[in-house]
Amino acid sequence: MILGHVVEKSAKARVLAASDGCYKAARASALSGVPQSTVYWWARHGIVVPSVSPTREKLWSYADLMALRIVSWLRHEKPEELPASPMSRVRQALVLLADIGLDLWDPDSTAPCPLLVDARGFIYVRHGDVVLDVSGQPALLPAEVLELTAPFTDAGLAGPDLVRPRPHLRIVPSKVSGEPHLEHTRITTLTLAALAGRGYSVERISDMYDEPEDVVAEALDLEQQLAAGRPIAA
């Protein structure tokens, strides 16, 4: 019983962390897969307002990344309608995950993304063979849905998987401010990319951190993807 209580508290703490993660505009754009000029425009017009800091300097949360993806997807589905920010639904879905004991960031989980959104902007939670709406009631899943943490592309900008951007990399809101990092460590991919930028080889970085070369290579590959996709802000 005590263990269950600890697990529940941990899950709820991660839900709070998902709303408290911290990304600057360029990083929010690269991770969400939404162009930076669009991210700024939506912030100025109250569509997806950065929930960590809505003023200077603007800072987006992990949950904001999912909200950006939802609005982008809906915008392309319904170009004449730009929906209001879906942040409240994202938070409801995260709370529901905690309530039913699903840990989106469980390092041992091999389950597909449990968070989905339909063409109306309604979010669903997939729990085994059951699909729930954000109120926790069973629901029928529409034929066309978007997995919120799966890789996402908008206007040629590719955002990575928001939980497992590479086989040995993870993103957890409560860990290193939500930055991509090597699994089971606090070594961020940005740290390794900075070393590579100073001329350190994969082999040298691998020796420095006592991490396999293929894992270091994954980190550098992710950062190259994120850096290549950052458009200049309008």
C-alpha cells in the first residue's frame, strides 16, 4: 500500500513537472516540430501562450510542446479555424495518466504513445485495449488521430519523439529541465554536442563520459537534427 502511494506521488510529481519544464523558443520549436516564427506568432496572439514565462524571456513547458503539435495539426486539418490553446486538455490528459497509473516516461515501457488527439482537438488516453476521454470515461477512438509524443513534422521541420528521441536517449520533464539526455544519466545531448563543436571526436567524448560510442553518436545525431531544423524567428 505504501509502495503504491509512493508510485502515485511520483506520477503526479511528473505531471506537475510536465507543466514546469523549461524551453526557450528555438528549443520549443525544434522539439515540437513547429516553426519558430509560428511558435512566436501563436504566443503573441494568445493561441499557445508559453506557460512557464509568457513575457520576456518567453519559456515553454513540456506540455506546451504537445499543445503546439495539436494546434499545428488542427490548423492543417481546418485551415479556416485556428483553435484556442488546448493546454487545459493536455493537463487533464496528463492528470488522467497519473490517476490510472500510466507513466509516460517509464524507461522500461515499450507501449505505444498513450496520448492521442482527434481532428476536433479532443485528447484521448489509450490504456491497454481501452480508450478513455480526458474525463476518464470509455470512448470510441476516431479513425484519424495524432500521437502526441511521436515524431512530428510541420512545414518541413521535423520534431523528434518527445519521450524517446533515439533508442538510448530520453526526455523526462522532471529531469535536467526536460532536455534530451542519455538514458539512466543526467548527461544532456546539448553537453555532448557542445564538446563535438569544440572538435572532440565521438571516441574522445565516449572515453570522457564512459558511455558507448553509439550512444554518443545518437546524441550528436539528434542535436544535428534539431539545429538543422531551426528557422530564424520572424
